[in-house]
Amino acid sequence: FWLALPSRTARLLRAFHPDAVVCQTAYDAAAALLARRIARVPARVVVEVHGDWRTSTRLYGSPSRRVLGGIGDAVAAAALRRADAVRTVSPFTAGLVRALGVEPAADFPAFMDLEPFVGPAAPLPPEPVALFVGVLEPYKNVDGLARAWRLAAPRVPNASLRLVGKGTRSDVAESLVREHGARWDRELSSAEVASALNDAWVLVLPSRSEGMGRVLVEAFCRGRGVVGTRAGSIPD
């Protein structure tokens, strides 16, 4: 896919002659920069950094991706340095870019459709519920969540855990359902996530890396607190 992307992008550049190409990852930017050279179209390349690009090879998908970590880092760094502009979505992602010697042209949160989440907060349910919402991937640290819940569950017998998401670590969710009676929904609409927040006491976000953390904002909109790690943009 990535080898074919520059040639496909080059065809699009020739067809549309855009003034700019906006990319949402550093890897897309690398393909766009190469395509610009191939197509000989002077479109500007703008990169929006939504997260730590290094997680795509280290904390996402198959462990075999780690073999490509060094190459991926070099490609991403080169693309960010050669892009015409770089925009970031949080102080954390701005720091990642500045570490490469690149000053962001702008730093602002990405658009979030918060309409399903705004409004008066619902009262807390009678029994404590901890809610996790996110993809079941290593960078979300669902393994750490499982270890923590196994310690906490015996001490708070009336508490329950609810998981929302799917991914390569579905086995972790299955074990929590089997061993601790956790509730697991593989996919919910935005309105259903808002309802799940209403039914919870806290949102749990144990991520090893987080570019922006939209679900944090959604939880605050519903008047729910957050238990999170000091990772990525969560402290921001």
C-alpha cells in the first residue's frame, strides 16, 4: 500500500493541480512529497500531527511492525522537516515536532463533534462503573488496565468494568469478561458512548501514548472524571 501511494497521489496531483495537500500523518506527508516530485506539481504539503508517529510501528498491530521502527522514524522525521507547514493538535504533539527542530505553524485541537455529549450531566449511577473507550491496541495499554482491574476488583466487589472498542488485543477483553464479568461492547455510536458515560462513574484511559484524547473531552462534557496515565496529551 505505502509503495503504491506516491504513484496514486501523483496521478491525483496531475488531475486536480491542488494548491495544497493536507496530510494527517507524517507517513502520508512522505508519500505526498515524493508524489509532488514525480508529478511536477507545486502543491504545498501541510502535515497535521495527530499523535506520536512512532507508535504505528511499536504499539499498534502486529509485533513484527517493530522491525520497521527505525526506518519509519527516519521517513517521518524527514517528511516533517521538508513539509511546507506542520500543524499540531496538542502541546504534546507540538513538543514532538519541536524536538525535530520544526516549529509548528499552528497548534489547535482537531474538530470534534460534541453535540451528543453536551447538556446537563446525568447523576451518578448507584454502583461504581469504570468505563474504557478506545481501540484494543497495545498503545492503549489494555493489558495494564487488565492488571490493574485484577488488583482492584476484590477490593471493590460492587464495582464493575465496561469496555468499548475492538482491535488486536480482543483476547484481553475476553479474559476480563470471563474472569471478572466485565461488559464489552465492540462498537457503539457517539450517542451510545454518551449514554455509556452517563452509566459510569469514571472514564479510565491507561494509554501509553495519546495524541489528543477526544474521549477525555467527551467525558468532561458528561460531567465524568478521568483516571489516566501521565502519557502523551492526557496531562494536557
